[in-house]
Amino acid sequence: MIKSVTGKITKDLVQKGASKRFPNRLNKRAIFLLMALSDVNTFDDLKQICEPPSLKLHKLKGNLKEFWSITIEKPWCIIFRYEKGEFLDVEVGDYHD
């Protein structure tokens, strides 16, 4: 379950289904992945959903070492923290920036 979201793009996608700052052609994929985060019961469930290599579920490093990432389409991704069955600080963006 998603406990918290951050960032204008993420909030717009969740509330409006689109964001002026995010490519329109990727809206459906991003919303599908956000819904998956909202619907899964465990991290293992998320791993099963993210089996396709194109999603590249992986742990981040450095300043973002507490976060995980799922690729929407390069350079766009969803980053989040996972604690006690909840997804926290979920954000759509380009964490390479």
C-alpha cells in the first residue's frame, strides 16, 4: 500500500491522471505501476509484478540508498522506500538529475 507520495508529477498523476511535466505517452504505464504499488500486499508480490526486465526493480545507492526504483521508461522511474508493508515517499521522476 502507498502511504505517502512526493513531488508535483506524482501528485498530479495520482489526482488527475496526467501531469504537464511528464510525457503524456507514458501516463498509462506510470499509473499502472503506481496502482501496482498501491495494490500489492508484500514486497515479494511487487517483485513478481516487476519480473519483466524492462521494469528494472533495483535498490539505489549513495544518497538514495534507502530507496528502490522501478523504471517506467528511461530516464523516467518511480522511486520509493519500503517499510513494514508500506511504500513511502513514492515519487515519479528522473533520479539521475
